[in-house]
Amino acid sequence: MSNPALQQQRDVFNRLVSMGEEVVDALDHVLALSALGAAELERTRAAIGDRPLPPVAQQGLDALTAATERVLTAGDPHRAIDWIGMQPRLSTLLLLAAFNPAALPSDAASTGTGPAVAARLPAGISFTDAPRDGRAVVYAGIQADPLLKPLAVAIAGAKPAERLAARAIMNDPAPDAATAAAYFGVLAPQRGSSDPLIVGSLQVGDKAPQSNAQFRGAIVEAVTAELLRRRPALARDAERLVRRERRFAVDGVSADPHPFDVSVEAGPTPELWDCKWGARGIDASLLAELEDARIRAAGSGVRIGIGLVLFDSAPVVAARLEIVRGPREKTRIITLESLGRLAH
């Protein structure tokens, strides 16, 4: 690469790939992300050429390099794998924002508004709370944390590039305000240091590794629930109709192996959503579980919707689905770029 800043991005990317390759059982995923990221970085290099970078873009890329170095220093190959998919896309978006901000992607929201009133659940379909075991109690406490609601609302209203920047901050081993300022200085200069998207992302990123992972999962569920509750059909009773951690039954018989992360408990078509921080959370068993719930309902003459919300970019999700074998023809896939579709 002729531009030193872009060469630096390629160098740290290669080191991420080397670290990620240490996880032998994820090697196929790492190789897919490596090819995807290398191609993106090459396209960006060709587009920028020898043009000097605006100072704001240079600051953003420097912050991204420093964050990637922190990931490498932390020595966690699983975190490195997540960054293999994220770092090339974020570097491209930072440059796009500096050179042609009008070309930044917007949320691929549906244009439909749906019915004005939600129908009752179809006969034979029921939902119940998940058992209050130790995990459920701990997770309920996380879901009730006051930082989740404002952050979920902020993410729901953000643009895809801003969501990716927030994602990077939340999965940075040691995020700081300067890093956030550098990202958002080019992507969304109107967002100041007190903006809920920035404040909440820094708070999640600053948590210890285990707690950080739990909060990252909880925020995906919170964003999903927030957007589903905005549907006009559910507005009058959204808190009751959109629930978390619920079990699903057909004719009184459980039709799920575990509670679903978010459910829409209204007719004519109830919905079951599983939420994942990253595309790596998709596996064949998850796809089969969703399809099995759909088939069991269909066997009783009831139609349900099934879907996955991935807090990851669409190209990374597509790359993951290329290597995962499982039924997904009826499964709705939502990514960072299309979160707005949940509200319609």
C-alpha cells in the first residue's frame, strides 16, 4: 500500500489473523474473514491511492490502529477473531466519511407500517417465563442495568457506521474517550462526549472481560426489543407483547430447547428471535432449533416467524453463512445495516 496509514491497517490486520488462527476449531471462520477483510482493505487502498488523508481521517485511523494493538496485546484470540471481521470495515467507513460522507450506508429499514392493531395469539400457541435458575437471575440483573435502555435507544437511532464504531468501543480491551472522539469526529461530529451512544459504549467496554461479554449480549437483546416495540401494531401494549427470555409451546408442549432471547407474542404471526453479538454465534444447531420450532407450530396449523439478530456487519454474516450448514430459508436475518427493519 502506498499510503502509510493504510499499510499500517493492513499490518495490524495480518497480525489479528495470525492470532485468530490459534483457535483451531474456528479456522474455517478465520479464513473466511481473512479473505473478506483482505479484499476490503485492497479495495480501499485502490480507491484512496496516493491522496493525502484529511487530519480527521488520520486521527480516526490512528485511533483504530491503537485499539487493534490493544486487542493484540490482550492476547485473546477469540476477541481477535471478532476484530478480523470488524477492523477492515471500520477503517473503510472512516475513510468514506472523510472523503464522501454522503455515501455512508443508511439503515435498510422497511417502508411498510403493518396493521394498526395486533391480533391475539393463534389458538394452541403459548409463552411462559423461563425458569428462574441462577443464570436467569444474574442475567435479569444485567438486563435491568440502567445503562442498557439509553444505549439501546441510541443504537436503534444510529446509522450503521456509528453502530459499528460503538461496537468497536464495546469490544475494545481498554476503550477511552479519545478513541471514541476520534471515531465519531469523522463519522458523526455532531455527537459530543456526553452523547448516550458514546457514554454507554464506553461503559460497556470498560467492564471486566466476563461482565463485558454478558453486557454485549444483553445490549443486542435490548436493541432488538426496543425496535420491535416501535411497531405501530404493538404500540398500545408493547411492553406486554414484546418479551425477553420466554419459552414457546404448541398445544401445551414446549417447542424450544431453550428460552428465546426476544419474542413477539401477538398474532397473526408470533415471532421468535435469537440475538448474537457476532456472526460466529451462528451454528448449525442454532439454525436447526429455529427451524424446528417453526415446523412444530406448522404441524398444528400455526404460522410463526423466526429470526436472528446479529450485531455484526452484513458481509461478515454472509461469510459465516457460507460455511455453516443448516436450514435457514425461512429464517429472517437482521444485521447492523438493517436493524431498522425490526420496527416494521
